[in-house]
Amino acid sequence: MARAHSADTSSVPKGKLNKSGIKSALRLYKYIKPYRGQYFLGIFFLLGSSLASLAFPKLLGDLVNTGNSTTLGQSLNQTAILIALVLILQATFAYFRIVLFVNVTEKSLAALRQATYRHLIKLPLQFFERRRVGELNSRISADVILLQDTMTTTLADFIRQIIVITGGIILLGIISIKLTAFMLITLPPTMIAARFFGKFIRKFSKDVQTKLADSNTIIEETLQGIQSVKAFTNEYVEIARYKKKTREIADLGMTRGKYRGAFTSFIILGLFGAIAAMVWQGSRLLQAGEMQAGDLFSFVIYSVFVGGTISGLATVYANIQKFIGATEDLFKIYDEQPEDIQDIREIEPRYRMQGNISLRDLNFAYPSRKEQGVLNHINLEIKSNKMIALVGHSGAGKSTMASLLLMLHRPPKNSLFFDQLDSYDYPLSALRSQISLVPQDIFLFGGSISENIAYGKPGASEEDIYQAAKKANAMEFIDRFPEGFDTIVGERGTQLSGGQRQRIAIARAILKDPKILILDEATSSLDSESEQLVQEALEELMKGRTSIVIAHRLSTVRTADEIIVMEQGNIVEQGTHDALMMIPDGKYSKLIQLQYAT
């Protein structure tokens, strides 16, 4: 998962700096632990860099004092050399601190990204039905980016600020207790007030941007719907609407201008006034002989250091709250129970399916709607290598039954059996690897035709892919593409027609060579010519397999060994086409009559 700079981290909720929040943040330590030596070495360099930055103002003051001394010479040069050495030391420490922190962070977050994706992709289908995939992806991206920024910058800034504030106040006190007390009364409160005043003004700027976006929406809507605007002669209505919005923007902008002017005046009078007052007080101590000029110089620099750092603590604290919020949000995903997915290379003999399926008094309701039964007392025996058709109106429970066979949703125990073995006794990956689904809405990945077919059997040879495509009637269109199997299908297969996508999916299923095949409305949205080609491919695919066909077009299931008619989650009729047509006022015969009547 590459770092996406476009992810919006501003929407990450803030966590609380309490026991629960800190405990959640500490869960990250397992990813840092392999690199803790480098991380603590980075902390060492951070301490060294911070202490060197504290020494710099003091040495500058010593340089001023030495310059005012009557004996310049060697001591002045020695102080200058010492300053140069401190700067070199600080620069070196800062370089290694940044490199080490970045290295540890990138390695740790790579492991975190891998673990998050590994856990996420193993979560059951119910999890994704409760969460929007786009929101989930955005949330993970924003959270991980925030963790990256915090681990590389925010934590280092927090430690550095604590050192600068603590060390700076101690050094200020050593230089002059009186002036330190005066400074703490005037400068830090002023800088903190400036910080919050600036934040208040930025809120106005954000409101202006929001209003501006609203005005642009009006333009976009009216231009896209210009035909409707003119048809209803609402040009002046839209002009008035846009005029009102632009006036709101102007009023808000002028209000922001007043606050910006007040802020500038505050900085001039408050911040610079506080510094001037501090210099005035220091000059009085200078006159009284209680300070040297260099000490006053150092004191002013330390004061700005400390005051600026105190005002910046609010930002760092807010970022740490967001960091805790991000870890809590991210680790909520880890608290979800994943499926027991295994990397199966070879299926154990006892788990190899023959293709017999038994449904015994099967009842099912979705977890989100437990009070509403979807399947009721389903009893069905499906023999190996037989073709079974599921028919009925939409919402009868046909697709739900297909999802239960794949264990995408879990039926109750002792209700679904494969070859007399309970579905729960199968390793989940072994079960799904022997069942293939060809749905109505085919999903293709954005790579080549060859890659999409090979998804049914990763590592398949080119000859196997070719044979699968041939059996699926896919060579009819693949040969017409200049790039052949290397043709890029586009996102979700948009470069291919519906019939072409279906045949790619069938080739994928042929390559997988499943024992049980589920066809869910596989030809319902195709034109007659495409349907014939796909139907021929499906007939090739169904040879030697247990096939469960869900269909609205009843003409495609007449040859089924058994047709199951479903209504509101119940099996109401079952038998061959001829047998069902003989039932007076039968459900199946009515479906046939209704379909041919339309």
C-alpha cells in the first residue's frame, strides 16, 4: 500500500490520552520491536541534537561577552571554533536522527500495512457488507499516513519540545531568575494567545473555501442541467441563487479580513511588545550590573525558543490525539474475527469432493436481519454430476443458497453436507477451491485477458490458459484483438462486452476445474448471439461436474436433471421440466406462461 498523499487525514477522529488510548497506541510496538535498536539510537541522536540546539544561544552570548572584553585574541577564536563544532555536531545528530526514524518507520509501517491487508482480506463477507469499501480504503490510508507522520515527526517534535522547554527554562533561570520570572509572565501567554487567534482565523478561511465550493457546485449543476434551466425559464432563479452565495462569500471574506487585521495588530503590539518589554527589563539589569550584554543576548534567544515551543505544543498534542485515534480506528479492524484461510497446495484425500450435496432442514437469516428468515426448512439432495436448476421470483432465496454453498455466509451446523461430511468439517480453503461461481455481474481485474483467466489457477501454463479460453468460446474474440491474450481489459473489464466478460469468467472457471459449479444468472443480461456462445461454453464447463444453475430465463434450464422452484425462502415444487409442466396450476408452469406471455 503505497503512501497516498491525497488521503485526508484531517477527518481522522481524535483519541483520548487515557489508559485505553495509550494501550491501543502501544499495540504498534510489536511492529517497531524488530528495529528497536535503531529506534533508540535515533532517540539518542534526537537528545544530542536537542541539547546542542540549547547550547547554541549560550555560546552566542559568550561570543558577545568575549567581543566586549578588553582581551579578545585567543578566547574569541576559541568560542567561535566551539560554536562551529556544536553546529557540526547538531547537524550530524539531526541527519542520523531523521534517517534512523524514517528507516524504522518505513520498515514498521510496511509490516503494519502487510498485516492489515492480510487480516482485512481474510475477514468474512459480512464485514464488508457492513462497511463501504471506498470508506474502508480511505480510512486505512488516512490512518496509516497519520501514523507515518507521527512516528517520523510528531513524536520526535514532542520529545524535542519537552527538552527545549525544560532545558531552556533551566538555562534562563541560571542566566537571570528575575528576568526569567518577567519573561514567563509576558512572552509565553502572548504566544499561546497568538496561536489560538491564528487557529480562529484559519477556521474562517476554511469556511470561505466551503462557501466557494458551494458556489462552484451551483455553476456545475446549472451548466450540466442547462436544458432544464432553459426549459423552465429559470435563468434568473439561478442567477439569484449564485448572487446570494457570492455575497455570503464576500461577507465572510471581509469578516476574515477584519480578524486578520486585528491579528496583525496583536502580533505587533502583543508579541513584539512582550519581546521589547523583556529587552527593556534586561537592559535595566544590564545597567545595574546584574547581567552582561552577551547574557541578555542569549536570554532573548532562549525566550523566543521557549515561547515558540510552548505555543507549538498545542499542535503536537492535537497530532498525538489524532495518532491515538488513528491507532484505535485501525485496530478495530484487527478485533474482527477473520476466516480460517489456508494456503492449500494439495487437498487431502478425505476432503476431495465427489460432488454430492445435502441440505437438511436448512434455515437461514442474515445476521443484520435475524428476525427475517431467508431460507426455511430446505431439504434437498443433489447427486454428483447432475444439473440442478433453481428458479423463482427475485427474493426467493436462490442467490442466498449459492452463497451458503460457498460458505460466504455460514449456515447452521448439521444443515449443509458435501459427500455426507458437514461443511464445517472442511477446511474453508479446501471447500471453496472445489466450488466455482460464475455470477451475472462479472468482476475482472484491470490486467490482461491472460492474467484474468489465470486467476482461476495461479501459475497455470500458457497452454492451459489457451485450452481454457478455447473451451469457453473466448478465442472467437481474443484472436481479433491485436495483442491477443495480452489485451488489457480495463478497470472491472470495461473494455470488453458483457458476453466477452462472461466467457473470460467461464474460462477462469474451466481452468480452476471445480467439482461443483454455480451459475448465477450467467446469461440473463446478454443479447441472443452472445447468449448462444456463452451457453455453448457453459455446456462445456458443466460436463462432469455437479452444476447448480440459477436462472430467470427458463428456456436455459429445460434440460436440467431437476428443477427446484422457490418462493419466499421455501421449496414449493421440484422435478423435471416435463413433470413440473404436468402439475395443474403449478408454480413452474405459471412462470413459463408468464415469461412467454411477455
